[in-house]
Amino acid sequence: MEEKKGISEDWLSLWMGMFIFVLGLGLFVGQDILGWGIKTNVWIDITKSINPVAGSLKAMPGLTSLFLTYVFMLVITEIGAIAMGANVGRFMVGFTLVFWIGYACWLAGHFAYIAATPDQLSKFGIGWSLKLTGEAGFIIALIVGLIVGNFFPRFSGILEEATRPELYIKTAIVIMGAGLGVKAAGAAGLASTILFLGLCAIIVAYLIYWAVVYFIARKYFKFSREWAAPLASGISICGVSAAIATGGAIRARPVVAIMVSSLVVIFAVVELLILPFMAQVFLWQEPMVAGAWMGLAVKTDGAAVASGAIVDSLIRAKTLAMTGVNYKEGWIIMTATTVKIFIDIFIGVWAFILAFIWCTKIECVGGRVKAIEIWDRFPKFVLGYAVTFLIMLFVCLAAPGVLKTAQAATGEMKTFRVLFFVLTFFTIGVVSNFKKLWEEGIGRLAAVYVLCLFGFIIWVGLLISWIFFHGVMPPLAG
């Protein structure tokens, strides 16, 4: 949509994300500023589905926490709308509807029959579940958004001013950096071997993945560079975040990243339903290979970690039943998470590399390239991602005693990161008109995705996991 001159969404997402990050740091000085943020639980009884993220505020009713979360996000986004020169009144109405519809989708995705993983079934007293984890809420939000955007044009017009998926996802990525910094610091003291092997594995895998997907998209499906680069990053790195960052670096149209993001989240769910059970059948004697495979193959953070958790549970149970060996809980999922963290860290590096290449070799050929041109092209929100990551990493490494405080702080920040992701997927759906997407080539895009993901990425990831983690075993329980 067109808007009056003002701050760009790129810069605004940086400042919004940094503002939430700074508020979250209050725990380091004894001030729990974000503890009232809403936490959504997997539920059978909906009255137990929501509560404040801070345990110290457990007496606060969940509905109060949810309302405060809405007001806070409305205020900061409304200030952003003013800064961008948007229509303030229309934005307020649109955002209110976007927030409540999006959150309803997120809550529905946490229903136990949809979200509960195998290790949670007994807790809820149920015999089956789709095992999609709470991330099913993203899929529901995307589907509901698609319905609104394609079948209710008048209603989607009311939402238009607040239908800004790139603003929401970029803000979420800035906040995400803090959590990754804490995870990286926490893992550093646990298993240096896993860290080293994980780093080697993702470098090898990524250099293969990106180049092959880009080549296939260009050579055989005749996609332009504008489409091939975000698609290669979306399949190769961590999906949505990487596609958005790449799109910004090469100045692709917003529809490109939106279409790639939609495919990423859909196929991540497919992988979540299939790969953990394949790992249980074929890799139960190589548990760390299975964990690394989940990190390399599944393309969203939540789905990758959830896959690692399912594999951890399934393989430990099978090993105990078959051999009597009882592995210590958590090491398989730690392997999956560590590999995924390294992949995520690569986003900022790759965005800079692509911004440089596109400016110097592809679009700005014929004269001396000025540094300001690369700076203008570089996605500014990636700077926020890097800053929050490095601050939390260095703080935790310099003072290991604050790790628990850092985990609590980033846990509270995560509340808002997740909600911005939910708003992203709902609004992606709203702006995704099937007819226009087909004309843009989403059918061919999906064909590339299926061919690359199931044709070689999953299997190359398995091979690399085997090469680096074969023979590495978790410690025994006790």
C-alpha cells in the first residue's frame, strides 16, 4: 500500500524490536517490565490456556494479561503508524481486528488434540493428537488470512492499513536475536564437540543447499534472480526470516518474500509430521545424527526444535525398550537446537553478502560502487538482530551467573516475538490473492520447493549429519 513520507518499515521494525529488547532487560536490574505479557499453553480446558509469562505474576488473570498485551502492542504499532505517515484511525481499527483474529488462531492452534506431542498425551489424558505443536497456530492464522483475503474483500479493505506482514516479521526477527544469543551462550558450556560439529555441518550444508536451489530455480524453472534468491534462502537457511532478509538485501518486491514464507511454513508442518518418525525407525541407533538432521532439514525454528523434542522422546524410548540403554534426556534436542541456532546466525552474514553482490555485480555494474549504496540496500532490521544477539551472547559469556536471568528476560521478549509472527502469517494470508499468486507463479514456486526439499535437501542434510555426528552418543541417564 502507498503511504505518506515517513520512516520506512525497515527502520521502524529495528526501533520497535530494540524497544521491546530494552524493556526486557529490566530483569537484570530487578525490574520485571514485561512479565505481564501473555503466555499461551497447550490446552484441553480453555480456562487454563493463558497466563502471564512471569511466574511471579501467576495471580494475574489470563484475560488481564491478554488485554495488557493487546494495549501495549497497539500503542507501539500506532506510534509506528504515525511515524510512517499512515492513517492513524484506520490503522487502529485494522490492528485491533488483526490482533484479535490472529490471537484466536494462535489459541486454537494450541488445542491439545492439534498441538500435543507424543510425550504430552498422558498429561492431557488423550489418546491421539495431530502432534503439530502450538506452531499449528501459524498455519491456522495463514489459512484464516487467505479466506479473508480471497473471499471477503470488503473486510480485508478494513484491515488494509494494518496489513503489514513485513513490519511484523522484521520486528520479530530483531527480538529473536536476543534469544539466540542466550541459547548460543548456554550451549557453549555444555558440549564443545556438538558446537564444533554443528558449525561445520551447517557451513557445508548451506553452501551446497543455497547454490543448488538457486541454480535449479534459474536454470530449469526460469525464475528471475528476484525470485530465485529468496527461494534459495528460504529453503536453505531458516525459512521465513531468511526469505525476508534476502528479499530486503536484493530489493525484491514484497510479494516475493510473502509467497516464499507461505510455502516455508506449510512444508515445515509436513516435515514435522514425517521426519521424526522416520528418524525413530532408521536412526534410533544414531541418536545425535537424528537430532542434527532435524536441525538441518526442518525450516522453521519452532518446527525444528519441536522435531528435535519428538525425536528425543521417541528414540530414547525405543533404545530403552530394545537394548535397555537409557540415554539422558535433552541431548538429542540440544543437537537439533544447536545446529538450528548456527543456521539462524548465518542470516545476517548472508544478507550482507547478498547486498554486496547485488550492488556490485548485478545491479550497479558500470561504475565504482559507493559504500552508501550497499548501506542503503542492506536490511536495517538485520542490524537489530545482530545487536540483540551479540549483547546477550557477550553478557552471558562474560558473566555466566546471569544466564538464568537472561533466559527469563528473553522468555518474556519471546511473548511479543511470537505474537508478531502470528500477525505476520495472518496478514500474509490477507494480502495473498490466489488469482494474483497464480499469475505470479506460486505453482512453479511450490514445484521448486517440493523438488529441492524432498529431492535432495532432506537427504543431503541426513548425509552431512551422518558424516559429522556418526558415533557420537548422548550420555547415559544417571
